[in-house]
Amino acid sequence: MNQHEHPILSPPNGHRKVLLHSCCAPCSGEVMEAMLASGVDYTIFFYNPNIHPKREYMLRKEENVRFAEKHDVPFIDADYDRDNWFARAKGMEFEPERGIRCTMCFDMRFERTAFHAHENGFPVMTSSLGISRWKNMAQINDCGHRAAAPYEGLSYWDFNWRKGGGSARMIEISKREEFYQQEYCGCVYSLRDTNAHRQGQGRARIEIGKNYYRRDTGGEE
């Protein structure tokens, strides 16, 4: 398989209806196109109360909406729910990336996704979070399975979206669509830590709303 070809996808238990938790357009673009190519009937669920500040949240959401509308994919815009996220993160402000704060964050987002799936007749849920090489896929999958477990008949689809050229296609799609290119995971603590790292290297702080993928240049999530 070359990196331009999508794998033929088979959601769990032969189901074709899927609720896709999307974190952003760059991460979900490849997942969306792969499911469309396989005839999977899916809906996007955008629930990401971790993203801070509000301007960054809106940029990421609007890019995702734009791409969903292009493909006529239903898009569910869930509440921002920022105060609830900060309450859950209390005491974890200085935990490292991929640590317990991230587990809490994935749990929170997936619990809401699973509840919506259960209430609205989706037998399968999945997420675009795992396609980024910066994420711990096992951590994400554990959270997804844990969220789906309380609901009879609901499965979390832990497909490895990175394999078979998925990560490369993610970048290709982002450049083709000229998506907004976020430069940190999303929360205020990842923004703080990323800026500290950049400054330690003599680089400028992140400027929200500045960088976009370009068709003629590189760039990576």
C-alpha cells in the first residue's frame, strides 16, 4: 500500500455506524477520509473543553466544521465546558504531558462521547486523538475502552490510524486543505510548558492563530 491509499476499514462487530470524537481538523482529516472511502456512516462529535484559550478552541473547531461540511459529514458541537475541565485538573497543574492529567482529560472527553453514543444509537465510538505521534496510543485506547464499557452494546474502536501511511496522509491532507496548524496539545498547561521549552531553545513563544499548513511547505502536528 502506498501512502495515498486508504485501508479498507471494518468497525467492530460488523457495524457501519460510528461516532467519531474529533480533537481537530489536522488529526481527524485522515480518519474522516479513510472512513468515507470505506463506506462507514459516521458523525463527528466535537467535545474538547481542554483547549485554551477560547480563541484557539474556536480556530480548531471552525477548521473541523469547514472540513466536515466539505464532505457532508454531520457535526455535533458539544458544550465547551471549560470550568468543569479546570475543576477536574485541579492538583494536576504540573503533571507531565502523557501523565495523569492527560488520562483525566481523555476520560472526560470520552465519557461524554460514550454517553452521546449510547443515547443516540451509535454502536461504535472512536477518536482521532491517537493519530498524532505526540500522543500515547495505549493511554488513549485504555481511556476509550473504559468510557464505552458501562454501556451494553457500545464498543470503542481502537484502530491504529497511524499505520499504513496514515500519519503521512494526515500531513498531506493538512497541507492540501491548509488547515490551521496548532503548536501545542491544547490545554493551558501544555501551552505553558511548550512555551517554556521554546524559550529554553531561544525560540519565540507561540502566537495563536498565526501558523497554517501550506501546500508547498512541511509541517507536523
